Amino acid sequence: MLSDEAKDRLRASLEKVHEWPSLYMYKFILEPDADRLAAVLALFPTESEVLRRYSAGGKYVSLTVKEVMMSAEEVVDRYDKATSIRGVIVL
């Protein structure tokens, strides 16, 4: 989970660059484990745009997820949930 300090920094950065609601792009890197992948995808509604890109050797998959978010707080909350999934790197 994100520390309170990390959440505050992220929130401030998001407020500086975005006007809400806004299309936001999340990026994650993880091993292509079905359960882990399902856990990350479960954080997003089914209508979100998801792009999967596998590394050359297939050892990792990067996920890019685009969704219209209503506030910086929603983005911070989603990242906080994603960081609790073991083995997921949040970019």
C-alpha cells in the first residue's frame, strides 16, 4: 500500500496536471500470472480500455489501462489498491 506521504505527492501532482473529470492512463508491470492479472483487471470496469504488451521473452506483461476518472482521489485510491497486489509494479 502507498504511504500517506506518497499519496499526498501523487494527489498534488495529479491536481497540478489534470482537470477532472479526465481520461487517465494507468501503467502496471507484472509476471503474466493469471490470478495476478485478474486481480489487477478487477480494479477496473469492463469498459476500460486495456492494452497488454508482453516482454520479448514473455516473462513480463505491461498493462496500460485508460479510464475516465472523476477526481485525483479516485486515481490515488486505485493505485493504493493496485500496490496491495503482490508482484505488481505500478508506474
